[in-house]
Amino acid sequence: MNSKTDVYRANAIRVLCRITDGTLLTQIERYLKQAIVDKNPVVASAALVSGIHLLQIRQNDRLAVSKLVTSLTKGSVRSPLAQCLLIRYTSQVIRESSMNSQTGDRPFYDYLEGCLRHKSEMVIFEAAKAITELSGVTSRELTPAITVLQLFLSSSKPVLRFAAVRTLNKVAMTHPMAVTTCNIDMESLISDQNRSIATLAITTLLKTGNESGVDRLMKQITSFMSDIADEFKIVVVDAIRSLCLKFPLKFRTLMNFLSSILREEGGFEYKKAIVDSIVTIITDIPDAKESGLLHLCEFIEDCEFTYLSTQILHFLGIEGPKTSDPSKYIRYIYNRVILENATVRASAVSTLAKFGAMVDSLKPRIFVLLRRCLYDNDDEVRDRATLYLNTIGGDGSVIETDKAVKEFLFGSLDLPLANLETSLKNYEPSEEPFDISSVSKAVKSQPFAEKKAAAKKTTGLGAPPAGPTSTADTYEKILLSIPEFSTFGKLFKSSAPVELTESETEYEVNVVKHIFDKHVVFQFNCTNTIAEQLLENVTVVVDASEAEEFEEVATKPLKSLPYGTPGQTFVAFEKPEGVPAVGKFTNVLRFIVKEVVDPSTGEAEDDGVEDEYQLEEFEVVAADYMLKVGVSNFRNAWESLGPDFERVDEYGLGPRESLKEAVSAVINLLGMQPCEGTEVVAANSRSHTCLLSGVYIGNVKVAVRLSFGVDSAKEVAMKLAVRSEDEAVSDAIHELVAN
Amino acid sequence: MEFCPSVKNILLLDSEGNRVAVKYYSDDWPTNSSKEAFEKAVFTKTQKTNARAEAEITMFDNNIVIYKFAQDLHFFVTGGDDENELIISTVLQGFFDAVGLLLRDNVDKKEALENLDLILLCLDEIVDGGIILETDANVIAGKVATHSMDSGAPLSEQTISQALATAREHLTRSLLR
């Protein structure tokens, strides 16, 4: 480390830092500091990089970063790599400062723009990328960045072309108009040797293209599709689907394209993407229904994937009977019964039955076919055939199919399947039949662990997001296992965890509110983040003086809370039955703290000290009494509730950041499930309608229609129409908003 | 740290996709088998392309892979999907050219294996734990060359007494500090 040869010094530092540990760190710190200011850049950078590895220097000091950026953007940094790093810091500073001040020019934008004229391509690209990723970037700010990217498009280097087209592709998602100037360059890239570049070019074009260009574009793509890999094809198919929804008039061209690629060779994922696209197009564009269904029918004639066949058959069963000539689909469906494996046969039988139930004229013919299925060699197929023959009246007479049967055949199972599964597992064979209405309908609140996982970036293209685990069921099980709470009856709703402490404090506590008919149970999830401490007899003292209708009935302390493992303590309150009582609760965490003698075993001293820790307060609000229950057809739900208890009123929400922000705030306030994707607000729209549904405590169905409007001063006004089965509930919802 | 321009791995494979020299700097591939699977997949995905004159690029499992071939050697550098493609490409170019200099333009598998020490040193000089140290091929090759052309005799050729003397010298120096 003290050698005269620079290279030795540099490498000695790197090796030493790799093999050293925390205890030796202080000894070598002085040398590192010395090395950082070494006049040889190799030594200095070795010391810096090693320092970063050792200490994992965090960039939490915003002020320091901001100052650094200010001083460096004025001067000049020599190395292009350092310049890139500086651009990244700059965009971070811009991000953070724009959060604070809404108006005015962006600081440092001039610097980014200046970097676009740097001599190193690396820096130019980094700056262009940074500009396109600025939040709420204007088209004026984008233009210079797009111009340099356009130059890159015609570069001879594949890497440059790829980098440019990939960035433009991202821009096209948010600002399609800004990218149109590059369309001509992009079209020439379709024939690029590098297939990644070609695919990105095509998808960008599909996003930015206008209606007249679609036909020409599709011709180019058709020749291109045959020689790219499946994963690229999926990207193209997705892009075509969104294009079709954008230009509904062009569905014929696009549908023909989809069906022709559907007939070609391809793997499961690819075929699934195509089928999904066709299904989406059929649902959204009524004109495309007949041709789309026929394409699907032809596809299942020669489909090797059981999953896709059953999906298509199910879809046919719903859409087929509504077409002008349902009988033409029967042949395709019955062919499945003859030719396919048991799974497909069974779903084909279900589909046939749906045709029979919906189309009276076809009934006799369907019965003939269904009766043949009675001799199938698979029991599931036979069972289904028997069931359907009996429910839709298979005794030969053509009778009106009654409503209950239709409900049975077509009514969607509006239960989360995971809930049904757990309920079935819990069911013990007895005299009492299984009651499907007892299954909790609550849509699972997002589990805690999953949130953390979501924060981490998912790696791998194929890695599916972890399926939501059933928190509500675990909650219910935990609560029922505690004798004090077992008499409270059925759990109505569990809220999402509310944090009662800042993160990274000594003790982290969050609360989950469990609502029962006559009771409320607060579950406090506590985590001890101090390795030297063991907490015992942990309770939360809840002061309900600001919640008059609540009366404390039981507390369940937590015996011991070692470091790092979360534990729960519970407090139960009684409240008037069925009434959505609200109130504010202040809390103190009380416990006995013991010093840990040996951290490896967690062994603690015998004597402890009693201590308290102040927690933040929380409220029980009316939204806690609202279950998120979605309906598949909002219009039906709305009509069926009727206008008897409809309450309509208008509210001014004052100036809001954006319409989107206002909509999500109201949805959160009401705690209801948005239906039919109406929670998504189109960018720059001046008005929006949002449909919500839910179940209020006491099993009262509620439907809400929200109409928003925003004026130039960002003043948001809202019209709220509520329908429910109970007048009081409709009023309660209005009160929620009024406050 | 998270802002630093960084790479996830540098691979040097032969024309059948077998390892010549590889270095991983991220925990995306924790086990040796997952590393090998990644190498295999990258190799099969890229082997049909022609990346001899100019470096080529592809996306793969949310990673950007930039690659270039020379004779029967395949050079790869991988970076995260939000990394600047041109930075990764500069790293690849630096590695590629430095290897060319070190092997005196005889860039093939046999020569690379015979000088594997130089190539591994070269990797170490380019990247430390994912952070890019140097991308100029001449500087890299220069530093690697000083290592190999050591003025002092190699350790094995020192006599016992010489070795003891050196050790004593080191010891006293550290004690006097």
C-alpha cells in the first residue's frame, strides 16, 4: 500500500478492502482517505470504488447531492462516464425539486440540454434519456432530445440504433405525437438485421402510426413475422391489439392478420397472446364479433393446447348464443366432443348446454347431442351432460328455460376462488350442507410481504408476480383461535395495515382494523428493531376517549417480542350492532424491556424495566365498514338497485393536483371497488366518470356513480349518485364525502 | 451506488458456448448452475447473428446484452435494462481491444487459454464489483502488462533466506507505523 509503483498501491487497496472486516476498518481508514486524494487517478478511483463497496455509501443526503450537482454542472467533468453519473444525479435532483415546486422552469434542464451537444455519444444519449424520463415533460423540452435520437437511428452501429429506438419506444407510450417525426427513419429499421431493433421499431410505429398508415404497415409486418422469435412476436401482437382498440375501423385488416398468424406455427405463450388479443377485440368492438368467433372456432379445430381450447369454448358459450346465427358454431363445438381429450370434452359439453339454454330453437338438437355425451368414457363429461340435461329440461319437451337455470349456467361465481378453497377445506362433512353464501367475499387486501416484494424489482421476463396469499383467511384463523374473540362471529372486513410509526424507528408498529358485527378488533403488528433488546409483555394502551361509541372489552398482550421477528397484540372494542361507529384512537406501546446478554442465542437478563413508546393515532372511518366487492356488469347492478334510495348531490373538491389524483382520493375515501376499469383516468381529460360498488356493513349492496369535471384552474367538481338497498346507507355515503 | 454506471457480468465464451473466462458482479445468478444456464441461453440466442465487424445488442430477461465475436471467441457484457447501452458497449469495446492488445492480435481460443492470467487480470482492471474503473484499452493493457512483466523474481525462485528477509522487513515496517 505504500509502494512507489502506482499500480501496486491501487491493487493493494482493492485487495485489502475485499478481505477486511468491520473491526479492521478503522485502522485502514486513514490510508483510504489518503489514497482518495492521491495524485494518480488510478489509485484514487481504486480507493473510491473500494470505499463504496465497503461502506455502501448511501445517497440519502439530498442537500449534498444537490450542492454537488450545482457546482459540477457549472464546471466541467472530463471523463464521459463521470458525466453520465452526473446526469443521473441531476435528474434525481430535478425529480425531487419538482415534487416541491409545481410551477416554473426546471432547474438544470439547460444543463441536460447542453449535454446533448457533448462530443461523446455516451453522454449525449444519457442526457436524451434523462430528458425523456423527466416527469411531466413538455413537448418543447422533448424536441431536442428526440432530434438527437433520430440521428442515432441512422447510425451504422447497431448498439446506437437499439438504444435510440428503445428510448423512442418508451416515449411513444406517453407522447406518441412527439415521436411521429422519426417515423420514416423507423420504417427503414423494420428490415434491420438485428431483430431486436426491428421489433422495437415496429411496436413504436404501431403506437405512433395514424389510421391511414395501418394497411401499409401491416403488409410490412406480415413478411417480417415469419423470421422472428416467439417472444418478439408476442410484443408485436400486444401492440396490434392496442392499435386495434385505438382505430376500431381498421379491425378487419388487423383481425385478418391475427387469424393468419394464429394458423402458423408457434408456442403456447405466443398463441395465448393472439387468442387474448382476439377476445379483447371481440369484447370491445361489436362488429368484429362474428368474424372473430369464427376465427377462434377454426383455431380450436386444430389446437394442441388444452388450456386455450377450454378458454375459447367458455368464451364461445357466452358470446356464441348472442350472435345472429348461433347454429353454425355447434358443429365446431361438437367436433371437440368427438375428437379431444376429456378436459376439452367436458368444457365443450358446458358450452353446448349454454347454447341450449339461450337459444330455444336449438334446444331439441342440443339435447340429442348431449344425450350422446352420456356414454362418454370420462365421468366428468358424463356428469356434466347429465346435470345440464336435467337443469334445462331434457325430457324432450321444449320448455321456457327459467331464470334460475340461466343464473346457474351463466352467473359468474362472484367469490374469490382462494376464499372458496379455504372454506371448502375448513368444511367438515356433517348433516349441515356446505353454504356457499358463508364464504367471505372480501377481495384480499394486499399482504404486507407482497408490498415489500413489489418494491423490489422483479427480475426475469417470465417470472410471474407472486399470487396474492390469503391474508383475510389467515386473519380470520388467527382471530378465531383466540378464545376472547371467538364469540364475535363472522369477520366482516380487515383493513390494510396502517403504519403507526415512522419506518426505521426502534419499534415498528402497524395496525389492522378487523370489523365484526358488534365488535372491532385492532391487531397491532409490532417489530423490534433493536438487537440488544428483548421486549416482554407487550401491550398497546388504546385511549378511546375520542371514540364515544366504543367500549374496550378485551386485550391480548404479546408475551415476548425478540429482535427481528414480528409479533401481534390485540385490543377488542364493543360497538353498537350494525352501526358504522367512527372515532379516533390514541395509542401507547407499553412493555418490559430486557437487555440481551448473548445476541446469538437471544438470551436476556432476568430483570427488565417497564417502558412506554408513543405511537401515532389512527381513526376508524366509515370506509372501514365498506367491503370491496366488484360487479362484472355495473349497469345491471345499478338498475337492480332501483331509484328508490338514490341520493344525488354535487360537491366542489377545490383545487387538486390533477383529475387522476382527485378520482383516486375519492375512491380511497369511500373504500369501494372500482368497476369496469373506470378508476383509470385518461391523461389530459377534462371530465371522468367512475363506477364503484361495494357491500356496506349489514350486507347492504351499494353502487356509486361518480362524475368528475375539472376547470382550467384545476378546481375539481364532483357529482355523486348513490344507490343502495337502504336509505340510511345512501345518506351515510354522502356524509362520508361531505366531511 | 445505484446511480453508478455498472455492468452485471462480463463473459468470454468459445464457439461452442463453453466458458473461457467469466466474471459476475450481481446476485441475479446466485449459483453456478444458474450462471451456466445464463451463458448457454445467451450463447444460443446470439450465435446465429453476425457480430464481427460491429458489436451487436439484444434484450434478454430484462438485461441488455452487448456482444462481439472474434474468430472462435465470443465476448459478452451484460447490464441492467435501465443502463445506458452505450456505456455497456464502451466496456465491451475496451475489453475486446485490450484482449486484442494483450494477445498481440492473435485473438483465438488457444491463445486466450494460454494467456488466461492476462485476461482475468484484464477483467479485474476494467470492473470492480460492477463499477466501471477503466474503459481505455491502452490503459487497461498497460496495467495488465506491468503485472506480468514483474521486475522482481517470482516468489518460487527466491531463496528461503531472501524470503525471510523480505518478511522481516515487512514486519518491522508495520510495527513501526
